[in-house]
Amino acid sequence: MFLLTAAPLLLFLYAASASTQTILLRRGISVFETAQTLTAFLLTYRSFLTFWSGRAEIILGMFCLVASAAGYTVSFAWFERVHAQRNYHVYATGSLALLLAGCFLSLPGTWLAICVAVFAVGTSFAARRIHHFSLEFHSLAALAVITVASGLLLWSAKAFAGPLPGAPGGTMVLVTVAAVLCCIAFLQSAADFWWNRLLVLTGAALSVCTSGGLLVWGVVWIGTKLHAAPFTPGPQHVAVIRTFVACAFALGLAWSGSKWQRKELAWLAWTALVLGAVKLLFEDVRHGHLAFTATSIFLYAVTLLLVPRLIRTHIKTELS
């Protein structure tokens, strides 16, 4: 019983001390105070799960969600001024970590994906409206966590390489939609700083990877349904479909980068071309089916001709 109560008491004392120093006395939070509070929280987490035989995860998760809401409120209400930026970032980052920890501890799989995806989309669009652009990185972090936790990132990688995975679950489709919406919100930012480019690049990469994997699987599934007789696509069929999807995304990224003048999308278009060349060598050519290999090479050659022209159009637009 002592071990179960000692760690929460220690966490309360450290959190109360840091809150008094930062909120009431208007002082900047120190690295030592941050480390103290984090260590106390980790000890509390471990002691709850080890020494409490009840539903410790749900109770601890609810506590994390309440603490996250309080932390975000304090961040926006007290630390918006320039001299309090360090406090703002510490409280906001801690609130994000508490939110994710609370969702993972207290929510089942489907509700976990829904809540984190809604948070990611909501913060990505709200960041510009309330002029807290750091929330965009909170949105990206939440999106990246749920993409990995849901298995979507690994599933998408398998859709582009190796044996085709099984049907995606509803959670994967939900996270993919959230990734696309977040990418749209990131692209609306007019800032031209390195952190904004990193944000757009990472968000667009997640969106392309997840939606591309679903598109590959969807095209294969539609092809099997439209076939007159029962049909199981072979590796050569899947290879051509993967090449088609990769080329389509490369062209789409190049065109979008030219239209909206986003260099990050052009970088992703070149990345898609490089990965497409690697895929031709290690997948299409290896299967040895001449007609399918020729089709993949033709699609890639056409894309290789069009992508630089679209990117040059972007450069000409910038110069003019």
C-alpha cells in the first residue's frame, strides 16, 4: 500500500511545485523541474500497473486525460506571451504526451483510433484559426503515433513490397482519411520556414504512403471482382499495379507542387521516382514476365519524362 501511494504523492508534490513556480510566480520552468515531474509520473505509472490488482490502466488513463485537458488550458491561458514561450512548450508537449498515454491506457482499439484521429485533424485545422502553429506539430505527432500503432504504416509497406497483405480494417481506412485531411491542412499554411517545410514534407509522406497502400490493395481487389472467372492475381499483376500507383502518385505530387508552389511535394515526386526505379529492378524484372515487365517500364518511362516538366513549370512560375 505504501508503494502504491508514495509515487502518486511524489508526483503531486512535484507537479504542485512546478505549477506554483510557473503559474503563480510567473517563473520559467527549469530542466530539473521538468525531469523531476517526468520521473515521478513514470514511477506512478509503474507502481499503479504493478501493485494495483484492479482496473489500474483505465483509472490512470482517465487521470492522464484530465491532466492533459488542464495542461492545454494552462498553456493557452497563461503562457501566450513571448517571455513565457518555454513554459508554453513544456506544458503543451506534456499535455500531448498525457493525452496519448490516456487514450492508449483507457480506450479500446477502435475508439483509440477515432479519438486520436479526430484530435489530429482538429488541431491541424484549428492551429491557423487560433494562431497556435505549434499545434500543427502536435497534430503530426498524434497522426504518426496512431499510424504506427494501428499497423497501417507496416501494412502500407507490405502493400508496396512483398506478398500483398490482407484486407485493411476500418481503423486503417479511418487513419488514412485523417492523414489526408491533416496533409490538406498543413498545405494551407503560408509560412516558408524550415519547420513548416518539414511539417508539410512529413505529413504529405504519411498521406501518400497510407493512401497509396490502400489504392494498391483496392485496385487488386476490384480487378479480382471484375474478372469473369475466379481469379487470383499473380506477382506479375501486383507488380504492374504497384508501378501504376507509384507513377500516378509521382505525377500527382509533381503537379500539385507546381500548382501550389510547394517544393516539398516536388521532393516527394522525385523520391517516388527513385523508389519506382528500385522496384523495377528488384520486383518487375525479377519475375521474368516480359509483357508485364514491359508495361511497368513503359509506365515508368512516361512518368520519368513528365515529372521533370511539371517541376520545371513550378520553377518557371516562381521566377515569373
